[in-house]
Amino acid sequence: MEKNSGDIIDLEELRYLSLFQDLTGAMAYRCITDNADNRVFYLVNKRDIGKAIGKDGKNVKALSKILNKEVEIVGYSDRLEPMIRNLFSGVSILKVDFIERDEQKVVYVKVSEDDKGKAIGKDGKNVKRARIILGKLFNVAKVVVK
């Protein structure tokens, strides 16, 4: 499954990317906003995650304060399955399946029973983050953790 190349980055996201790169010195591939939950996701090369976060999270804290939004740093991949694994880092993923139904992609992420709560997140926050990011990058309509 290839990237959704037709997606457009808006001006706000471009501004956020520029600020991120000036503040952290790390290169972000993409910035995606979640206005409903007042969050910004920065997608960075896995090698640059530490640099992006900063010592004791100082870069994330500074960005959060400047933008007045919760900031999350996520490892980037241009392939669907590695991107899913990055979104659920720290969770034991047993299997990833995706199906396309009526031109809509649905991702099923099978996790160990012990990790189910962690994968879903409080109030479904992690699943929602995955849906937003995968929707922008790969045209995924739904993410299901089982």
C-alpha cells in the first residue's frame, strides 16, 4: 500500500514545521494537526526522535507552550505497516491486517491482551491519533485494535 500523495499540507502545518525545525534542529517529514483534541503530531525520522524531543522533553514542552497545543513526536515511515508499528510503539503488536472496502481502507491491529488498554489509550486517544495520521498519509478510514 503506497502513500497518499494527493494530500496537501496547509499553511498552518507549514508554519508549525518551520517552527519545529528552528527549535529542535531535527527534520520533520510532516506535521498533522488534530484540532478536536488540540494536538499536533510531528512525524520525524526514527533516528531524530531523541533530538526532536530534547533533553528531558524540553523541545516538546517548549513547542507545546508556544503553540498552546499538546505536541507528540512519532517516528515516520512511508510504508503502512512500519508506520502503524511506530504509532503503537511500546505495544506488542501480534499482527496487522488491512482491507479495502468501498474504496476505504480499514486497518486491524492485533495486540497482546496485556497491551490492549495501552494500545487504545485513554478515551481511545491512541486509536484516534493513528486514524488521523494514517488517514492523511495512506487514506485509512478506520483503525481497529483487537
